[in-house]
Amino acid sequence: MRFFGVIFVAAFVLPWAVQAQDEQTLMDIRQELEFVYAEIVSLKRDLSTTGNALQTVNNGPALQRIDMLEAEVRRITGQIEAKQNWIKRIVTEGTKRVGDLEFRLCELEVGCDIGSLDRIAPLGGQVLDLQATSTGRQSTSPLADASENASSATNSERATFQRAMAAFEAQEFASAASQFATLTSNFPGGPLTGEAHYWRGAALAGQG
């Protein structure tokens, strides 16, 4: 019985130790992702506040910087997804081992009813979707972020932005990225151009 007790403790504690260590890594990745998003927000605000002046000056460096940040978002998002999948595998395997040990212990104990064993809950509870919670932007509608700029946009620009955002909210990321790119091309320096650059980056990140 003591031998089985040691095995039980090891099966329960080791997955948690690995998960705790990896959680710190995920925290670092989330902070890095938030920093990149902050950089994109800063750049898209600069593009938005300069207005039509962008049509007469060289805005190439800013756009190149946004492209680099979009690529960085995709890279970090991929890391988060890989870590999340790894944690899920650890939790699943650990939960199976604990359930198997409880079944074996019950077989050895006098009067233990195997049929009365409760279903084992996943170790640590539910594994959260770390990609969705990493930026903290899921709590509000994306349309609210662009409301202050939409009032000064033309009807055509506003309609294009709304269609692109609707595709984004429907998780049609490829379509959303294409429509945001069309908006930035057709309305350079418009009130919603900065927002379009930002959400195009988010849509590209959503494609993985």
C-alpha cells in the first residue's frame, strides 16, 4: 500500500510541477505579446492622427515596422498555441494515470466498490484558452475601438471597415485580412486606416 501511495503522489505532483514551470514561460510569452500589440496600437494611432498628411510624406518605415510586428505576433501566437497543447497533453496523461491508480487501489482495498468511483476531473481544472486570454481584448467588442474614428470616415470607408470587422468577428481571418488590406490601399491616410492596419495584423495572427 505504501508503494502505491508513493506512485499516486508522484503521478499527481509531477504533472503539476511541470505545468507550474511552463505557466511561468507562458506568462513571459503573454507579456511579450502584449508589448507587441502595444507597439502596433502606438503605430496605428500615429498613422491615424497624421490623417491626410500621410499621402504627402514617406510612410514606408512605419508600414514596414507594422509588417514586422505582424510577423512577430504570428510567431508569439504560435508559441502560445504550442505551449497550450503541451500543457493539455500533460493534464490529460496525468489525469489518466491518477484514475488508473485509484482503480488499482480500489481493487486492493476490502469493501471498495469500483462502480462507485467518481469520474476524475482534469488535474488543475479546466485548461483555459491561453491565446484568447493573452491580450485581454476579448472582453469588449472590436468595433468599439474604432467608433471615435468612424464618425469622420466616409460612408464607403466605414462600410468597408465594418465588413472587414464582421469577417474578423466571424473568425474568417483570411477574408478579414484581405478586406483590411483593401481598405488601407483604397483609403490611405483615412480616419480608419490605422485601425485597419492593426486589425489586419490581428487577422493575420488569427490565421496562425
